Amino acid sequence: MTNVNQQEGGDEGSPSPGTSSHFEPQCGSCNLREICLPVGLPEEELAQLDRVVSQRRKVPQGQCLFRSGDRFAALYAVRSGFFKASTHLIETREQISGFSMAGELLGLDGISTGNHQLDVTALEDSEVCVIPYDQLEAVSRDAPGLQRQVHRVMSREIVREQGVMMLLGGMRAEERIAAFLLNLARRLQARGYSGRTMVLRMTREETGNYLGMTIETVSRTLSKMQAAGLVRLDKREVEILEPDRLVALLQR
Amino acid sequence: MTNVNQQEGGDEGSPSPGTSSHFEPQCGSCNLREICLPVGLPEEELAQLDRVVSQRRKVPQGQCLFRSGDRFAALYAVRSGFFKASTHLIETREQISGFSMAGELLGLDGISTGNHQLDVTALEDSEVCVIPYDQLEAVSRDAPGLQRQVHRVMSREIVREQGVMMLLGGMRAEERIAAFLLNLARRLQARGYSGRTMVLRMTREETGNYLGMTIETVSRTLSKMQAAGLVRLDKREVEILEPDRLVALLQR
DNA sequence: CGCAGAGTTGAGGCGCTTCAAGAGCGGTGG
DNA sequence: CCACCGCTCTTGAAGCGCCTCAACTCTGCG
């Protein structure tokens, strides 16, 4: 869950929120290479990607990676930690549109207009790899696999959001929570965690906002699931006791 | 609104639903060039795009442009007509994720896995320009503007969906309908229509599904808005009488 | 004319929100 | 040390918004 190179505050001289640092590029040997952008890239394109990904940036808990309105310059691959993405399309009303963990790409919202449209905030101390967009664009001209990979990731994001819409559009509280937990578990499992036990990095309020329900309903629904023996709860720790019955909740 | 070449069954041996036809490429002189992919492309890249977009396809009302599971081979630019896109992520439950009109791009959902994840259905007799994806990829290697444009369109789609999520996540019936009508009006206006009067191409059921509410609530909410003098209704025809008050509904 | 599909309208009930109170926990300072 | 505060979370009770069920209208069509 934490990082590989230097633990916290290794080098000083930070720009804006978060610390940037150069590092030896190594997408090819990164432990996230099977999940992140490098997936399936041939050796020579990996090397080209390495040339682009030359910087990392730390984002302490509570800090923004970027805010709505910020000039868009780079995509970010989550290296460690956990983020939330939210819109304020209408002032005074926040809508969380997703949560991101290691290996996932952030910043795609900025390409369209050249300015970011989302706020992205670290929910725990996190680190990202910086992928300057113009360099990525230039490099991927000679790296068809990489170009295609970028398209794939964007397309996946579009499809992911379809799922969220389905969740928000058609499901009741219990189904939403079930879908939410199963989704997190699946993603964690893909990253080598158990997929049975997990720690929610978001507050109940953030969960509720994301799922389109109030904090009280989140709490009640989770309690009810625990009473039914579906999960075991300990504050933000969740253990999925009966995944099959959770899945069954969605099949209705 | 109908077609250019031959009306239905002109040439036999058509592939799947819909008639395909070759045509003189002319993105540069298409009346949608300011809305569609060509936006802002230099002359020489336009020519390259023309080489890729060499086919049109008609899709009669009620027919699918593609279905979930279909092999992904091309993107489609809507030339005329109106489409709905829907998921069946969980069998038996449909969720409409969007409606598309002239100049908008369809098929982005297929890039991620190589198979489409959505059903896209024509809600009226429609026509699309076919953009074979591998050719687009190849061509955009030498056409940085085009490459960037594709990215932009995908990013815009991602951002668009954020808005829908906000709508589904946080709004009540009246706000959803208001947002829905204003969004349609804005898009029609961008295409040269009045933006005051429009004909809804979708049924109340489809509207409700998209907005995450029942057909009855859609109907009641529209009636209430009419009673309040916000809109005038005549079946599927909607006239927006007081846009400002509709906007105000969202500001809450 | 009768029928099917789309839409409207009404009545009642349920699920979620709202409002409110209190518990649990970490941090701070006397 | 514990009292106190702020924050998160839980739980209960009441109300309302939307859903469900049902009846009816309207339109197009054979």
C-alpha cells in the first residue's frame, strides 16, 4: 500500500501541493506494469514510455492532485494511495464520480478543453507518476501499441461510467452498496489483495455522495447487511462474508 | 431527414441491418464540420480524414447500429437522426446511458475490449459515417491534430457522463427533467435549431429510464411544469417558455 | 370498429430523506 | 490523567417524494 523508492520526505524543494521528484524510469519493472499503462506493450515501446514518465509526485492525504479549472498538462498514473474525483458542475453541489487506486489513470477529464473539469483529491498519502500529455502524444505517434493503449484506457473509463450510471439510475440502496463493495473488492483483488477484507478509504459521506444516497442510509444499509451475515464491519474495515449472496442482490 | 442515395433495398446483399453505401468523401464541406470530428483540423488532415471516412450506413428507426458483444471495428459519426445507447450490464435490466444526435461520435465503448459494450439503437431513421478504427489509428499517426481531436472527443464523452452521474446522483425529479430538457435544447441550438421548440425522439419510458425515474413520474413532472408555465407540451413536442426559470431549478 | 401502444392521472404505500440524539474515537490542553 | 471538543458514524422517529398499481384517454392502424 505504500511506496517503493523513498518513504516520505526524502527530497525537499516541493512545487505546489505534493512533492515532485525525478527517478529512474522503469515502467517495465514496475510492480504495476500488468495493471497500468504498460499492459501488453512490446519492449521498445516500454522504453519510449519510460522516457515520458520521468517524474513522480507525492500527494499527502487531503491534498488535491489537481482542481477543476487547472490547466491540463499531464495524465497521472496512481502509483500508491487512493483518490476521489468530484465535480462541482453546479456550485454548492458536489458529486463524486469515482475513486481511483494503484495503476489507474487520472486526468483524462482535462484533454477535452485543456482544463481539468474535476477535482481529484488524495484520500490517503499517495503518489502518482506524471505523464506529460504532449510528450505522450508525440511518443505515441511512433508507438502504435501505446497509442492504442491510451485509447483503451479512455474507452474503459467511458464504460466504467456506464456502470455507475446503471447503479445510480436503477438500483436501490442495498443493491448500490452491494455493487460498490463488490467493485472495490474486485479491483483490490486484481492488485493482489485478498478481496475479502478491505479498508474503505472514503468516509460514509463520500460513499453516500458517490452512490446517490444519504450518509444515514449508507450506515443503515451496511448495518443491515452485517445483521444479515453478509459482511462484517469494524469502522471502515469491511469483510465480505458471503460474496455470493452479495452478488445475488444484484441479479434481481 | 431521410437519405441521399437510394431509399431502402436499393442494393441487396447488405451486411447486417442498415444499408451501406460508398460516397464521395467530403468532411471538409459537410455541414456538420463545425461540430463533428473535423473541428479545427488543418486542410491536409481533413483530406486524410476523408480517406478514412469512405462509407455511410443507414439505420432505420428501431434498428441497432451495433449491439453489446459485437466485434468493434469502427467508430460512427451521426450524420442525421437520433440514437439511444444502453447497457444491459445485468441481464433483464436496461440502463440508457445517453442519446446522440448529428455530429456526435458513437462506438467509443468498443475500443476498450475490442467488443462493443453498449447497444446503440436508432430512434428515428438515421444515417452515420463509418470510420474504420484501424485506419483512423494509422492515419492519425501522421495527423497530430486528428489524433488530438480523437482524444478530445473521448475526453468530452467522459466529462459528459460526469454530468449524467450528477443528475442521477443528486437531483430530484423536477431538476432531472429540467436538466434533461435544457441539455437537449442546448445541443439542438448548437446545430442550428431554435433551442426553444423541440420534438423528443424518445418515449417517456426511455426518458424515465435515462433519468432514473418511472414513466409516471416523468409524465407528472412534465405536466406540473406545464401547469407552472415553464413549458408547453404537445405529445412529444416541447416548447420551453421560461428557460431562466428552468435554469433556476438547477441552481438550488 | 376494436385493438395495441403511449401517455396521463389518481390513490395508497414504501423507501429513502430529514431531523434529532447519542455513541465512539482521536486530539488538545488544563 | 481525564475533561472537553470536533468529527465520524450509528440509530431512531417522522414525513415526503417517488414508486406501484390501476383506470382511463388518446392516437394510429388493421
